[in-house]
Amino acid sequence: MEEILCSIEIVKEEKAYRAKIQVGLGRYVEYENTDFESLIHQVYEDIQEEIENTL
């Protein structure tokens, strides 16, 4: 059966990037960073931790 683990939305704003993450269990978090690579790293760490906790 297919199960959504998380939903990610990344938006470029005037001076920063914003990532919005919602996991299948309902937790919602936003990250903001002026550096895109740093933002992606934050998102990766958050998702990795979330996935490890659900397995």
C-alpha cells in the first residue's frame, strides 16, 4: 500500500528560500535560509530523522 511520508514545498522569496515540510503524521515545519544549499541540508536532515523514527 502506498503511504505519503512527507510533502515538501520550496519557495524562493525576495531575499531567502523557504521550505515547508509536512510529514504523514501531521507535523508541519518551515525552514528559511538565504543559502539554498544550507536550506536543502536542513530539509534533508529533518526528513532523514523523521523517516528513521517511522521505520
